[in-house]
Amino acid sequence: MRFRSLVLGALFTALAASTALGQAAGSGKNLTIVVGFGPGGGYDVWARLVGRHIGQFLPGSPNVIVQNMPGAGGYVAASWLYNIAPKDGSVIGLISRDVAVGPIIGAPGARFDATKMNWLGTPATDTNVCIANNNAAVQSVDDLMTKQLIVGDVGPGSGTRTYPNALNELLGTKFKLVSGFPSSADVFLAMERGEVDGICESLDSVTGKRPDWIKSGKVRILFQGGSEPNPHVKAPFVVDLAKTDDQKAAIRFLYAGQGIGRPFVAPPSLPADKLSALRDAFAKTMADPAFIEDAAKSKLEIEPKDGPHLEGLVRQIYASPQALVDKMKPFMQ
């Protein structure tokens, strides 16, 4: 009940601000990108990177405004985009890859239908890594089965909470979650202060904000997760930690969002010409040499997928056997 109240409170706050946002966006001079997390995190970095370049490829070359709308691990922003945001092509969002699963697992605050969102594309697919400080008691997967690792999370709907929570139940890992962080950047600071020992987070977020951590050995990658193993990451692949076929199927469902990457979406019921213009602008941004150079400066690798590709992945997730969905609900809500 407390979590539902927090979600509703955040939605009302977003609604109060939406009138002014909608008026500005509807002027035809601005494109607003709503980000489901606070400033400084990986999603915020990607939103601002794309925001610096996409406007030139849209009709009228609008100014691009990035607005943070954190809350409930990304559910607040996704629900706002679906239910409240102007449906005229003036507002898009960068939402958590993992919130797409929220509605089918009955997650509180997931007030949208991911199959009806207009998916524009992602600049990259993801590898998730669970990392630990080099002075933590846990330094390997074997350690994690017998010793507690205190990790920070940024709320329900995010992999920082969903992955360790579910793996505790599926594999018997000993993650202890500490909540209340607005973004992964805040968790990184907490790791430096010794308040938490680790995090399960996207590799590009770790290397982008703390490029020396992995190379210097300040943190250790315990294992990696995603739609497939990343050959550049020398750490066990999470699916290989499963001991049964049922565990493997459950873990693949758990990490399905990694293939969705950093998804840019538009509200539902968008006019066809507006959706076409947004998808075309996104595709041109991904191929723009200035954008690619800008991404390299931020130590971000571009591996884009288009909107129809993401739509297909979402349909696959929603076609998962009900028995599997029911099994995973308690771990992922």
C-alpha cells in the first residue's frame, strides 16, 4: 500500500507539471524527452546525448528539452507517457528497458500497455553486470552463494532491483538490497563511501561514469547477464549458472529487457506521419557521424536497433507462457 501511494503521489506530481510541459511542447518549437530516472544515471546520459542531435533531423528543427521524471523505477514516466503526455509527436520518452515487463507481471504502478507504445528504437543493446567493490566480502559467484553482498537499487521496474531480487530466489544468491537511490550515479557514490558494496547495472553505465573502476580492479565483475554473452566481458554468463532447464527459462525471461536496451518511445495513438518522422529522425541520428563521435567521448558504444525490432521483442515477451509469467511475478514486482 505504501508503494502504491508513492506511485500515485509521483503521478499526481507529474500531472501537475504536464500542463506547462504540454503547452511548451505543443508550440511546435520544442521536442521534450522525458527520462524515467534522475540526473546523472545511464538513462539520463543517453537521453541528453540523443537530445543534442535528433532535433536537426525533425521537421522544423525543434529545440530539444530533456526532463527527468524519476519514480517507481521508471514506471511513473512510462505511465505518464502512456496516459497523459501529448500525442502529437512533441513528447517522447526514454524509459527503463525492464518496465516493459511490468504490466504482464502485475507490477504496481505499471499503468500502461507496452504493446501499444510506439517504439522508436534504441541506440544500444545492453550487458548487465553485477559488480562488487574490491574490499567486499564477495569477490566471486561462489562467494555470493554463501556471503551477503549489499547492493543499491533505484526502485521497482529497474534491473538494479529486479535482477538481484529474482536471483536470490532462483539461484540462492545472497544479495541484500538497499533502496531509495534516484539513479545509479547515486549508488556509485554510495559504493565509494562504503555505504553499499555493489550494484547490478548496465556495463555502459559503469564504464561511462567510472571508466577506471573495472580496468583498475577497484570493482570486480561477478557475472554478466543479457540476451547473450558479451565476448568482451570476462565473467560467467548468468544463464550458465542455472542448474535446470526451468531455471534457464526463468532467467532468460528475467533478462529479456536487455535486448530492448535504452528504449526511446512515443505515446500511443500517435498519428502515422508523426511516428514516421520520429522513427526516421532517430535512425538518422544513429548514423550521424557527429552523434557517433559524441558517444565515443562519453565512452558509449552505438549498436542501434529500430522501432519495429523493439516491437517484436515486446510481443515475444508478452507471448511468454502464463505459467512462466506466474512463476516470475513474485520476484519481479
